[in-house]
Amino acid sequence: MDPMSLLNLDPWYLVLSLVFSTIGFGYFRYGKRQGDSLPLIVGVALMVYPYFTTNILAVVVVGLLLMAGPFVAKGVGWG
């Protein structure tokens, strides 16, 4: 497999990766300041997952699911 085939330089992919990574950094900072591990872990996941995703639709879907995770967990009573 060619290593360059994993490199995605599509402008939409780069912008979406930056947006979700920035939101992930916000989750991380919030979790660290509040001492809550759920937003901390989700923040790290949001910052890292674009490295392993090459499809724009997957970036959006996974990012939105990760962002909703803490809210759903708090609503259900897991967090």
C-alpha cells in the first residue's frame, strides 16, 4: 500500500478535521477543569479520530456521534 494513499488533502476534509479537533480540545479542557473523565476522553477521541478516518462523511458522522456522547450519557444517568 502506498503511504501517500492515506494522505487526504481534500480541503473539506482538512477543514472538518480542524473543526472537530478544536471542539475536541474544548471538551478536553472542560473535562480537565471539571474533573469529569467523560468529556476528557471524548475530547481526546475527537482530536485523534480524524487521523484514522479518510472519508468526509465518516468524519462528520463520527464527530457528531462523539460530540453527542456526553449529553446522552448524562441524560441516561451514566455520567
